[in-house]
Amino acid sequence: MTAWVLGRHAMVGLNYGAPGQAARIAAQARREAGARPSGAAALAAVVNARALAAVGDIPGSRRAVDDVRTLAEQLDGPEVADTWFGYPAQKHAVHLSQAYTLLGDTRAAYRAQDEALALTTSPSVMTRALIAMDTAACLRVDGDPGAAAEMAAAVYDRLPAAYRSGLVHSRAQLLHRRLDGTPRRLLGDALR
């Protein structure tokens, strides 16, 4: 339980601009989870991977990605259930999309995004918007900032008002900061 609470707590800092703090809390969550494969251990590892990538610790992030992939392969039963305490394949793919996107590993990110979308059977506005923002960020990394801005702006424009703040907005702002010129203006206009 402690590992779950810490893993979820780390996600707040990660999602809202405090990745260093998130990495520290996620590392603590990993220690609390212990060595046995569990949903809590997988969540802690993937949040740690995302946080480390966000602060530029590429080797640490890659080790954490390897850890979470190994952990996820060993989970079954309630550990992979789509519950508060489970770590299902869909959530795994969504988290890996973000980790690989932050690492700049666009090939792996696109694969994770495709998997996440294939596993998202509900009309989840948030999940689909987050994956689209990851895709837009990958387009920028791949050298197409115009397509990145267009995609992110279109996704943001289609969002219901309730989703225009919070996590999707945070991801769009992160992309906006990494753009310049016309693409930056285009996404900036959408974010107003």
C-alpha cells in the first residue's frame, strides 16, 4: 500500500513540473515495493523511468524502463486487473509512451502509443489526448515541428472544457516550450 501511495504521489510531481521530486519519491516507492513483482513495483518503476527521463538521466531512465518491462511480464491475476491497485497492459503502454517520448526514442514511443490505443476500449478522452500529445512530441523530435504543433493544437481544440486544464494542458505546454517560430505561435494560440 505504501508503495502504491508513493507511486501515485510521484505522478503528481511528474505531471505538473517537478520531475526531480517525482524521481526521488518514485525511487522511495520502488524500495517500499520490494523485489517481488507486483503492480505497485511496476508503477513505481515506470514513474521513475518517466521522471528520470524528464530530468535528463537517460541511463537511469533506460534501466527503469527495462525494470518495468521485466516486472510487467511477470504480473498476472489481480496485479494486472484494471483496478486502482492493478497495473494492466493498457496503463503500462500509456506510461511507456510517455517514458519513450521523454527519452526521445520515437520508434519505441510510437509502438507504445499504438499498443495503448489498441488496448483503450473505452472512449477515454484523457488517455487518447495524452497519447496524441506524446505523438506530437515525437513528431517534433523527428524533425517536423509544424506537424507537431498542428496535431497538438487540433487535439487541444477538440477537448471538452473540463480537459483543457490539468495534465493534457501540462503536456501541451511542455511541447510549446520546445517549439519556436510559426509552430510555437500556432500551438500558443490554441493554448490561450
